Amino acid sequence: MSPDHPDHPDHPEPPPGPVAPPGRRAVLRAGAVGLLGAAATGCGFLPAKKPDAKALAPVRARVDGDLVYFNWADFVDPSVFKGFEKEYGVRVVQSNFDSMEGMVAKLNAGNRYDIVFPTAKWAQRLVRGGRLRRINHAQLPHAQAVFGTYDYFADPWYDPGSAHTVPFTVYKTGIGWRRDRIGELTGSWRDLWSDRAKGKVFLLDDRDEVLGMGALELGLDVSTGDARELDRVTSLLGTLRPRLRGFSSDSYNNLLNGNAVMTQAWSGDMAAMLNQAKDPSVFGFQAPKEGTPINSDCYAIPWNAPHPGTAMLFIDYMLRPENVRKNIEYIGYPMPVAGSEKTYAELVKPFPQCLVTEDDLKADLYFRNGGRAAEDARDTAWTHVKAG
């Protein structure tokens, strides 16, 4: 890789510009159908040669170079980066992705990063593919604030024993709307079909979220890959498709600028919108009663990280209470760290259903990986929904 390539570890970071609003995922997880099917059971993560045991061994926390960081844009408070750089005498060299598929494509192409941030189901795929270093919790002095309080993450389904990951954020999916335009909602996914919002409704441009919403409305598993069940889902969504303005993952800007009066939305983006709204009372967020998908992002260290020790120091630095609070207020997403709960609760007072509880985590509404046939069926269903 040329030293001038933006993903080269020694590529200098450009001078910072104005901080953009921390809306998470303007083009999140759209498309990339082929990659989804190929990666369903980890086969999308086969390296050119199998990493040896040394490459997958637990990492010792120490400064071993600058931090090569790969995440969604604007997902860490810039002041936290600056504090880390000053304390450890390193640079943070940033690159960003706009989808999980894009992240994996860069890893498969051989690009080397010290820390990446997969969602739960993608973390499972990376673990199965032997693409993550083991994380020794004893090397993270502040990890007890996570694993000692949030039992769910002590042994999550996607990474037994959290052996390769540490949770970064958690969030749920619901409905954001403008009270000033359409009044109150009923608390159901069926509100998306409301005549009051016809032509001003957006769904997320995201396969799992849209199919999951339809499945929950029908009382089906949120990750169903059964072709007959997916036929029911696509039939239901077919009745909603003519009423939509479109598919977009820019949830809060669509509400702020009036392009939408109702939108499927991530709770964290709705919380982030509170930083931009002149009058939060005109907006609302609900977690529908049929069930709301839950997800989480993770800190993870790729098997070929050039500076894994620095990555360990960064994870622990991010878990310090003062940095957790700063980052929650900056991005709008809660972090499962003991002592941070009041900070997030205060932030989302106007939207209390943004809160993610232990019961939410245990409701088993995460998107799960299916086998190849199930993933292919979901890809086909999504293609039909998008085509209308």
C-alpha cells in the first residue's frame, strides 16, 4: 500500500474541520447483498493464509505505535481523542466506513487497523472467521465497570465470554415523529401506515431493520430466514411501500427539515437530534409494543493489527467514567458502563423510550446470523421490498 493511501498507517491526518452533527449512519448498511450471503457463517472472512496462534493470542496493553482507528464518522468526541494522544504520546490516525460490509471489505482487502467497531452479528462473523485478537479483561482496569455490572455482556451470544470484544454502545430501533404535524401515536409499528403521515414516512435503508420491523408486526422472529414467513413480511410491507416517501438512514435530519413527519429510527440518532432541535417537544420517539430490535457495537482488535497494545490502552481509556460521559453526550448513544446511566437518562428526558435496559438486552431481539439459505432468502425479500 502506498504511503499516500488514506488507509496507510503512516498517512497524516488532515487538519480537523468543523465538527459535523453526530448523526450516526446516513448510509448505514445499505445494499452489499453479495457480501451478506458470503459472510453468513464466517466464510466471508477467510484470510489469505490462516493466522497463526501467536497472531490470535491475547494482547498486552502497552504503547506500541500510533492508533489506526476505523469506525463510523463522528463517533468519538474529538476531545477524547486529543486526551488519549496527549497522555500516551501517540497519534490517532482515523479512517471511517459507512457500512458493516464496507468495513469487512477493507479488512478482506488486507488493510490493517488497530481497532474496529463491528455490530454484534458482524462481531460473531469476525470471531468465527478467526479475524479478531483475544482481549484479556485483566489488562483493562476499567473493564469491571462493564462486565461487573452488565451481566449480559459478560457472556454474550455473539462472543462467548466477551473473549474478543468489549461492548461500545447499545441502542434500539423505533419510530421518530413530529408531534406538531400529526399529533400522538398509538405505540405500534402499525403507526407507520397512518393516513396522517402518508407520503411523509421514511424507513431505514437497512435490510435487517425493515424486514425485522415487518416480522415483529406479524409476531415472527426478528431475524426470520424462513421463505414462507418472509413472503408474509414482504406482502405486509408491500401495503406500506406506496405510502412511503422513501428509504433513508438520515433519520433526524429528515425530521428536522420536514422531509419526514414519521420515520423508522435508531434511538441514538434521535437522542443526537436533541442537540439540534430548537424545540424538542415537537418531536417524539416510541419503542413499539410489538417489540423493538436491539443492537450493540463492539470494540475489537483485528488479527493483523499493527499496534494492538495501543488499541488495548485506547479501549481502557474510553471506559474511564469521564470519557464515557463525554462520548455519550456527543454521540447520543448509551454505553454500557456502570455510572453512566444518569448521564444518558438526563440526555434523553424528552425521549425516555430511548433508554436501553437489561430487560431489553435479554428480550432476544438482536439480529442474528443465519445460514446461507436464510441469508439468501432475506436478500431476496429485501430486493422485493425496495423494488416496490
